[in-house]
Amino acid sequence: MGSHFACDECAVRDRALCSALPRAESGHLHRIAYRRQIRRGKIIYYSDQDLESFSVIISGVVKLVRTKSDGRQQIVGLQFPGDFIGRPFGELGPVMVEAATDLDLCCFSRKPFENLMQQQPILERVLLQRTFDDLDAARHWMFVLGRLSSRAKVACFVHQIAERTHSLRATGPLEYSCPLEFELPLSRTEMGEYLGLAMETISRQIKELKNEGIIETKGWRTMRVLDLSRLHARAEFED
Amino acid sequence: MGSHFACDECAVRDRALCSALPRAESGHLHRIAYRRQIRRGKIIYYSDQDLESFSVIISGVVKLVRTKSDGRQQIVGLQFPGDFIGRPFGELGPVMVEAATDLDLCCFSRKPFENLMQQQPILERVLLQRTFDDLDAARHWMFVLGRLSSRAKVACFVHQIAERTHSLRATGPLEYSCPLEFELPLSRTEMGEYLGLAMETISRQIKELKNEGIIETKGWRTMRVLDLSRLHARAEFED
DNA sequence: CGCTACATTGAGTTACCTCAAAAATTGTGG
DNA sequence: CCACAATTTTTGAGGTAACTCAATGTAGCG
């Protein structure tokens, strides 16, 4: 036994890219995979880097950051368990990839993984689909950045985290009444960098949501949604 | 002779997706292609539609629009000559595709094109690369929307149009001194929808750029860049 | 328990928005 | 080709959401 984990037991087995492969092939994948633990704040890949490995997130949240020389930063995406990081047959592009929380990664060296993709065209097809999804997500966020008020932006962010957290724990639709508790993967400053707002504005809007009885917080990073449907309304409509 | 145009004479022959195919294969492509002319304002594809055709832009500019039921719109991307529109093996996603200017399109019916892609894996590879590029472009715009002042946003937009217009006319880098004239593909209102600003703000910032001697305008849609390096500076730095 | 890092709160400022009116460009019919 | 209508843009005045800067408060950690 070369390694002490198996794809069959993987927490994101049916969520990750690898699920596209027939079960018979999971051996090949398993053979070229290795695990990494990463601490919050660590940079996984640098901007425009020529990657020598790709990763699938097992647990934790990753942020994709665009940085200008003068220090201005914009978070251009978050990646959650099951998501694939990297670009086979290409360069990473102008984003820095950083651990927003402590991470568990499943990694593949470039060459073996690209070889596997050549043999299994389905992998390329699935990667294409996921890239379409990333593109849709990026464009959705363009709408958020360009058209929403600070209040709606914050509500939208909280809703997104609630949704993704929920989908990791249960299948089926997000109930519109149950209280839902989770850890925020971002600090106030980072939320600002994601939403195009000042940290103070984030803080004030979170306070607002608390005053309205839509959410409550325990400490700085624990949040509980009390009224999901009103949260949703806050994210959609201006009033 | 089935049709009176040939891929060899195509204006975007070496810019479009098709250029990935070996010359010997251009016959196959040619056989399944047909041309369409479209008037400014016409909607080419509707949001989430299951496309029965794909398009390559021969000339003109296309806008990708996200619309909310309450009328708020955000332009989430522009597509220029050579760009590919549509998603083989997938749905379009939540964007409406509209002609920003009069258009010349080269179209492919879904099935034949998907068949060709199956036979020519290089096509799928190239499509993946282009989707990566689209993703990078979207993320770049997230930075613009989230982090730039109205002045920098407008400068950034003008610069982008100047750049793409130039690259259609000449190869090699954009000179940082030559005056450069072009037609704006968007109205003031549309620029606002692209940049997340009110139309009036766009107007005022364009005026500013004129006052500074960076650009001049002839009518509403014709613009000439007088000082590209200062335009670039306005797009990058805050002062 | 105190230190540090982060978050909250407050006050004052500003960039952008909104609404309304005037001007310029483009399109149309004679 | 001109006059006029329709459309789009420009300009102005006033309001407001979000920013900045500074002070205070709080969770988390050794």
C-alpha cells in the first residue's frame, strides 16, 4: 500500500473533477495523487506562474486575488471543497491563489495529470464545463460589484457562503427557514476586497443585518442565518 | 461552388478558433459555415438558451448582458472580431448576447460543429484556452468594477477599445504616441452599464479626458486618442 | 492577564447619483 | 439639401451612500 488514503473514501469523491472518471480508472488517478495541508494565509500559486501541479480542494476555502503594484487588491473568486485549481495545458493567469482558511488539498503533478487527460478525453470535457461555471460565477460577481448597494453586496456574500456551506453538508435545496450556522472564510478586510467596499462598510452592514434579526454572530467569524428568505430579499432588491 | 466566400479570404482567418485547424481541414469547416448580418440592437442569443448554433464574429462588437427582472442591467463582457460565441456541449449560461454594433457573423449549426470537435480534439483544446482567456478578462473587469474610480474606469474602457481596435488593423504593440481614431461600440448609457456608473458620470469623465487633452471626440461615437500614455496612466493610478 | 490583531463606532468629507433642463447629434420627410 | 423631430448627450444643482481617518472596543492567543 503506497499511501494511506483512497479515492473511494475521499470527502469530495462525487463533487470533484475526478468523479468524471469511471471507477475502474480511479486507480490511475490515485497513483499520481498526493495530499497537502496548508495553513491560512499561505500562498499556493503565484500570479502567472507556470504550475508544476494542480489541486483539488478537499476541505477549506481558497481565494483568488488580483494584485496591483500599488497594493490595491481585488478578490476575484473563492474556491470551495471539490473545486479544481490550475490550468492544464496553460498558465495560471494573473491571479494569486491563497489559502483563506486552513486547507486540505489533493494534488497532481502536471505531467502525469496532463497525460491522464490525454487518455481520458472526458476529463477535458469536464474541465471545460467547470471553466464555463467559473466564468458564469465571475460574471455574476461583476453584476454584484457593478449594480448592488453595499447592503445587498454583503447580504449576497453571506447568502453565498451559507449556500455553499449547506451544500457540503446536505443534498437537496437550501431550506428557507432553518437556522444555518457556519464559519466565515474571510475577515472583514477580505470581504471588503471581495465586494469592492471598505472594511468599515462591511462592519456596518453586518450590524444592520443583525439589527434586522436576519443573522446573528458569535465572535468574529461564526455566523448564523436566522431568516434566509429575508437575507435573500436583501441580496436581490433595493429598499 | 456552394457558397461565395472562403475561409482563406476570411478577415479573421488567423484570429478565430478555426485557425487551429490544419489547412486541409478548412474545407470541412467551410462546408458547415454560413454567414449572417445583424443590426445593432438585435438580440442574438437569449439567456440560458439551448443554442442551435454558434458564431464567430467577422466584424462588429457584441455585448454580453446580465439582466435582472427589475430592469437592472450589467454588461459582463464585450466580444470582438475573431471571438467565438456559444458553448459546445453546454448551455449558454445566464447572459443575453446582443449586437452592440452592426455585425457580420460566421455561424455553425450545433450538431455538425460538435461532430467536428469530436473528430478534431485540437478544437476543444483551443476552446478551453479561449474560455480561460474569457475568464481572465472577466476577472480583470471585476478589478475594474471593484477598485477603480469613475475616472479610471472610463480611461480603462477607452484604452481597451483603442487596443482592440488597433490590433484589428495592425500587428505589433500599441504605439504610445500615435493618435488613434475609432468608433465607440457603446452609447453612454451602455458604457455606464459596463462600468457600473451612471450615464452622466460617463459623460463628465469623458469631458475631463478631453479637457486634459488626452482624447478628442467627433460627434458622439467617434473618438481619437491623442496621448495614449497619459490615458494609460489615468487608467492605472489614482491621483 | 495582558498583548496583539482585528473589528466596531463616530464624525466629517467626497465621489457619485438623481432629477431636471438645455444642447448637440442623428435621423426623416418634404 | 434643409427644417424639424427624435434621440442622445451634456450640464447644473442638490442629495446621499460610501469613504477616510481616528478613537474605542473586543475576541483570541501566549
